[in-house]
Amino acid sequence: MINGKIDLRSDTVTVPTDEMRQAMFRAVVGDDVYGDDATVNELERLAAQRFGKEAALFMPTGTMSNQTAVFTWVKNRGDEVILPDNCHVVVHEAGAAAILAGAQLRTVQNVAGEMPLNIVEHYIRKDPTDIHQPSTALITYENADSDGQVRSVEYMKSVWELAKKYNLPVHIDGARIFNAAAFLGVDVMQMAQYADSISVCLSKGLCAPVGSVLVGPKAFIDLARRKRKILGGGMRQAGILAAAGIIALNNMTDRLQQDHDNAAYMARRLGEVKGLEVYRERQQINMVFFKLKDYPLDSAALVKYMAEHNVIINGEDNGMMRFVSHAYVSREEIDTVIDLMKQAQ
């Protein structure tokens, strides 16, 4: 429960733990633009080490992290980025790749959450001397997806090998990469070996109040630091925020399986509610998806009804509803939600 309410909208709604608040209070800080904020430097060192990369860069948001990566990899305006049609960069980042990097997005329709590799290869521009075509600059995708689906390590390896065949970099939007690793039962380093850069969110499920880290090769991160400055992301005494990020990386990733288990429990309980179609097969991480089918309330009425009982949910998106478990959702609270949904009229 957060501020007296059960909030199932997203795992971004989590608030800092008491340990994080104390660490933020005690954080040693400096001017990060000058590179002398010791706490930011430690977070970046830890993130790079955790993912087996040379360097890392602390970002205010996941969108800035992704867009800085695109901005850095895309060298020429009009260069093309190949990516799934449902990924965050396309659907939820307000067209930023076109605005900031001048990138053209070539989307691939996903099949069971994945880009078919034969189509990806077909879309790669093979002749950089052809004056009629843009050049392919980057392949990117999300893992785990915001629709709760996880890409396997084998799939990641296949995309990586295809990209390297054409000397292309791979960027992964790893906003929930620790959730993906928990589902797959692997260390994130096993996944990171198949990416040139990864954006990792600290405030989705890990309870940090703000921030993401972008990890990758040192030369890439050095240039990304300049790009971050261009985007207005040069921060000053940011160690107050980075202190919570350090705890997120060190202490909060191991508990994500509990959120996955609670989501599985929620999916089972939602199956008891008449008038719902629950997509159990999509429940891989901490998300549960369902549709209203002959339910007594429509989406807007359900949102209002739940809010009247101190439960905050989002309405449907393209006919689909999503509940998300996180550190501040207990099984008892899930039972409360189910009871409310059963009583709705």
C-alpha cells in the first residue's frame, strides 16, 4: 500500500524504501557535470560492473536514457533504426527519435513478442552507396517488454549475431531487464553480452525515486555524456538520487521474483471473477493482462469504482487492462482487489 491506497497502475509508482531515504540523506555529493559527485561515480561504476560493460552514465529518466543511446548511435540525420512496432521507443517516447536524433524508425511487426530475424535481415540496408536509401544505424528492442513478455537469451544471441554480420550496434531498452533475468533464471551479465548498450531503469520495480543508467563501451558513454548535456540532462548534486540507485542495484533486484509470484497469484484470483478474460500465458513477469467480457462495469466505471475504494488502476488500452504487482502490493491487498471486483455491480 502507498499513501493509504493500493496502486496497481505500474511498478513506477513505488516509493523509496526507508534505507534509500537514509542513504539519500547521508549521500556525499559534488557537481556531476564536473565529474566530482562521488555517489554518482560509484553508481556508474557499480552499474558497469554489474552488466560487464566498460562504463555507465546516470540519467534522470528511462526515456532520456533510450533517446541518448539512439542519439549517440545514429551518426547522420535520416539514418534508420530497426525495432519492434510495439516497443517503448516507438509507442511511449513521443516521437523523440525523429525530433532529437533525426532517426527514421523502421518498425517490424512482432510475432509472439519477437521480431522475426528474416524480416530484420531483409530490412537492413545492404548498400551504403545507394543514394536512394537511408543507412541502417542501429537495431534495438525491449527486454522485458512493457506488455510483460521476455526475450530469451538464445533470441538475444541471434539478434546480436545478425547485427554483427552487418557491423551494426544493438541497443536494449532494459527498463525491466532484472525482471527478465529473474524470469529466465540467469544473471543479467549473460544477457548483456548480447548488447552494445543497455538502458536500465532504477525506478521500475526497484523502488528508486528517479533514474536510469545507460551502460556500454567507454567511447560510446563518453559521447553519450555530451549528448545527455545537449538534452538538458547534465545534473549537479545528483548523488542524492544516485544513492537510492545504488541500493536499488545492490538490494532490490533479488526480491523481484516475489513480485512475479504475486502477479501469478493475482492472475489466478482474477480468473475467479465472472466477466473477465485473463491472459495467463502472458504473465511472465510482474504484470497481469485481462479484458472485460460481460463484466457489469465498463473500463471507465471500473476505474471510478475502484478509486472509491482506495484502489488505483488504469483504464483499458486498446481493449486490454493491466494490473502490475510491486514491492508495495501484498497478497492480502490482492485479495482485497479481487473481492471488490467480485462485488461490483
